[in-house]
Amino acid sequence: MTKEQLSKYIGTETLSIVDAMERIDANAKGILIITDEQGLLKGTLTDGDVRRWILKAGELNASVESAMTPHPRYLFVEERDRAQSFMQQEFIAALPIIDRSMKVVDIILLSEIENLKLEKPAKKDLSSVPVVIMAGGKGSRLYPYTKILPKPLIPIGDTPIVERIIGCFVEYGINHFYMTVNYKKGMIRSYFSELTPSYEIEYVEEDKPLGTGGSIKLIDKEFDRPLFITNCDALILTDYGDLYDYHIKSRNAITMVSALKNIIVPYGVLHSGDNGELLSMEEKPKLSYFINTGMYVINPDIIELIPADRMFHMTHLIEAVMKQGGKVGMYPVSEDSFLDMGEFDEMKRMEEKLDIVSK
């Protein structure tokens, strides 16, 4: 790698967790090699390490040293010829190459070794897991597009967003979906009827808007296992098998998929004390929050908390569960793993992330 390329995959141990997440998103390889200020190898940080840190209630502003894996595998410069076999044997996706002073001089990515055919790890079989896609809203944020098309059929590239969402679940063996519909529901039915997909969609029709949670009550089936609930306007790029396992192992009633959202205040911020005395100034600070992505895993028994024939959102269901002492958990993903189509600027970002070229 050139020095410029190398910088994409290296972060110092003083880097904050939140800044490291941005760096990992930017290099799209899921990992950072961590060094000290002199460039000496200290550890590695993966998106999995970050998730585990956050789930332990770790602070986002903590240094990566708190969450990284110390003492990573590496090879010396003179050993680099055996990098491919070493990486395959040790199941390493990114391998630091160091000199005898432990300084990182190169990084070899398994995915970029020429002529190497990588076998993708098998995805967890979720074929028996129910999936409910909430597709009844008007999509007012995307007006005037939604004056012509229902929100689920707005294309990202040449494929409607809801079809892309379904495709993410199909990768895990799921072939039956429940789709709650209302606004322009005939167009949605017609599209999938002409598509003749390999999966089956069972439509749940609202006579009136019931909110993101109320329509679930209309499904004429008693579920015997946790189910996915998802909005129809966002792609969540994460391991759905890991998400499902986390929900069960954590004994949550509801697991919310949350995404990091960084907001830059475009001004210098003043911090004051008594009588307006200026204490400090902060130029364009970054605020970091976890937001609700609109994807959930829920236990089937809590559906009874949803009132019939009444406007009721998923946030209301969460409040009802917590009021009864039920456990609501959070499954964090990075900012770049949450692709929201709710606004025009985000649609362009989604196309760029999915390598879709507009013509």
C-alpha cells in the first residue's frame, strides 16, 4: 500500500471510539490497525469490537485502547511472502506487516490478494423467522415522488427500496413476508404480482392508518417465535443472524436496531458560567447519538399489548413494554450501516453506498 492508502486503515490508540467508527465506515473493511504515536503496532479494532464495547455501556468518547484487541497477529517484512497462507490459516482479514521495531509499514487485505477466491461465510438459517414489513405510510418526506408512487416502490437504482429490503432477508433463507399496506396498496400488489418472486408476500390491509405498530395487530396468525419488524424505507446492513441471536441471548422483549448519528454544529459553541462569564470555546463540535432505525426484533407475546383498531406506533409499544417491566435492548450499528431513504439527500447516499451509478 502507498502511505496514503495505509492511512485509511490505521488509527492511533488515542482515537475515540466514535471517531474510529467513522474511520472503519470510510475504509469499508470493518477494521482499523491501532498504533501508538510513533506508528508501533498496539492492536486491532473491528466493528464487532466496537459493538461489544457499546453493549457493555462503554462511552463513545473513550479511547480505542479500551475496546481494541491487543497483541494482534502480524508478520515481519521479510515474512510477507507467506501472508496469504498465514491469513487463511488464522482466519485474518487484515494483516499488519511490521519491521523489527514493531512499526507498521504495510497492511495486507485478504480480499485484495490477486486471484484469491474467498468463500463467503454461510449465513445463519432464519427461514422459520417471521418478517413484517410496515409499508402503509404515505411517505410525506418524499413528496412529490410519493404523489405518483407509494414509498415502498420508489427505486434505488433500478430496484424498489422494499424489494432491496426483502433481498436482505432472503439471504438468510426467509421466503415468507407479511407486508402491511394502505396508501396506493394496489400498486404494491401489482408490482410483486408481475415480478413473480421466489418468495411469498402475505398482505395485511389497513382500512385506515394504524401507525407502525397498530397494523401488526391485523395479522391473522399466532407467532411462536420472535419476529422481525421493519420499516419499508431503510436498509440495515448488518448480520441479521447475529442480531437475532443477540435478541434471544439477551432475553429482550424488544430489541431496537440503533445507528450512530454524528451531527456537526456548524458554529463555534460558547460555554459560559455565572453572570455570562465565558469559560471556554469549542469550534464546530461533533455530537454523537444513537438513533432508532425502524427495525426491531420482538417477542410474539407482546403483540397483545397493541390495542385493536387504533393508531399505535412502535414507540408506544416500547413504552408499554417498559412500563410493565419488560426488557428493551439496543443493537448498535455504525452510521454507514443505516441507509435511510426518507429524504432526497439520503437517497443519493444510499445509491453511492450500494455502488449504484445513476444514468
